[in-house]
Amino acid sequence: MKLGSIKYLTGEGVKSAWVNRLMSLASIGVLVACMVIIGLAILISENVNVAVGKLEQQNVVMVYMKDYSWALYNKQEAETEDTTSKETDSETEKKETDENGIGEDDYLIHNDEEANALCDKIEKLENVSEVEFVSSEEGLKTIKESMLEGQEEYFTFLDEEYGNPLPNAAKVHMKDMAKFDETIKQIKKMDEVSSIQSQDDLAETIAAIKDGIGVAGIWIISILMIIALVIVSNTIRVTMYNRKLDISIMKAVGATDAFVRIPFVVEGVIIGLISAVIAEVLLYFCYRIATETIISALGTSDIVKYGDMAWILLLVFIGIGIIAGVLGSVIIITKYLKHEGSEFSAF
């Protein structure tokens, strides 16, 4: 197609949008509403993802190791439950033990180097983002600090008389809560791990929230895209019937279907692009007012900034506008040309 023809057809599309400006304005209004709702859905989804991300960071898994404290606890527990399952004197002599009857073979983590090696082993798992070694001393200190004022004094005997009963541990952060159970099973298979403390319910809640947001977002965008297509199609339909005689004349003199379609496609794209720009500006002011209200009411600043999403939203709106304009016009004009072809042959 020649450049002159393209300029002519583009001009016809612009002219048609202006001539049918009332229908174009109505289409723009509905498209803007659809785009703003889609934009709000995206922004809400991003804010929820930020909140869920902070919740995921708090949902740490504590992995306790098979160290000396673990061996001592198991020995005392076994002696309490079953006093008849003691080793014979000959067996005891063969095994080197300390004053508590614990030998080096009774546990697997003997020092901080082996504990850090286990942390590195856990961190290599696919769904693990970070592992932090927590010594028994740090663990006991954290527990005391979490107690109410004065209560920690009742636990000073742990250090002074009986020692620290807590085993060494690893604080594990995961990437994806949907793979929580699978990762826990992988950690439990490690020989050096004695037990795991986790919040299973919280992990399931986080995964459910993410899945729910994803499904809701897809449905909202799909429904609004259908509405946008219908609105643009109706506008193009009105324009098409207003130019019915012109189309018939063009077809009678040998114009191709593509030549007839282009002005309507241009008109649909113009409507979509104008709607995208208006929706971007309108959403900015709506989101700004909403965030200022939330910040002043809740005193929180953990909200996604519009500037971080501005270009993404504009590209989404432009994409929606172009897709709706092109598809809406092509579908309607193709359907019209197909069913009205017999009329053109009469000229």
C-alpha cells in the first residue's frame, strides 16, 4: 500500500472519530472506567504482595540440630520413661562418655563449624532464600528478652546451675510459601536435624492469599476487557452504518477489504489511546487521595508508590486500548463485509 493511501486512510479514521464524537466520547468514558478499575486492581494486588512479602519474612522456620544439648535431653527423657533399657557395664566401658554419660557418637553436631555446614546445606535447597545460624546462647537470650519485665530472673538458674538446655538452631527463610511443605520434608530428611518448629497455618494462609489475588485479578481483567471490546465495537458499528454508502461505493470500484478496514481500525486505536492517557491521569489522582488517607489514618508508609508503577500502568492501558480498538473494529467490519457482500455486487 502506498504512503499516500496510508495517510488518506489514517485521516479518514481521525475524521470519523471527530464526526461521531458523541459516540466516541461515550466509548472513551466507558473505556476509562474499565482501565481505572483494572489499574486499581493491579495497584491493590501489588500492595497486597508487599504486605504478604513482609508476612513471609516473619514466617521463619526454626530447625533444631542434633547437638550435645539434644543428646542430653534425649538421654534424660529415655531414662525417665524406661529405666530398664540401660546398657550393660561391659558396653559402657567400651564407650567413652562424659560425666553425663554422653559420648561423641550420640550426637552429630559437635561444634560451630559443623553447625554452619548444616546451615549451608539447608541454604542450597531450591526454595530457601536465607539461613541464619542461631547458637544456643543466642536462642536463650532471645527467649529472655521476649519475656515480661522481671520474668527473666526466674530463668537465671539455667545458665548458673544446669546450663543452657537449648540446642543450636538454624533460622530458615523460604522464597515461596506454596512449596512450604515440600521444603520442610527436604529439611527433615537431613540426619543432623532433630526437629522443626514452624507455623504451618500461616504458610497456608499466605499461599491462599496469593492464589486468590491471582485468580481475582485474571477474572477482573478478563471481564473488563470483554466490556471494552463491546463498547468499542458498538462505536465502530455506528460509524460503519453511517458510512454504509461510502463503503458500498469503495467496494464497487474495487477497494480491498483491508482498504475499507483501516479507517475503522484507526478510529478504534485513537479511542483506545485517548482513553489510556485519561485513565493514567485519573488513576494518579484517585490513588494519591486514597494513599494519603490511608497513611494519615493508619500511620503506615508501606504502600507502593504510584511513580514505581506509572510506566507499567501506562503501557498496560495503551495495550488494552490498542487491543480493544483493533479487535473491536476488525471483528465488526469483517462481519459486516461478509454479510453485506451481496449488496456490493449490485453496484
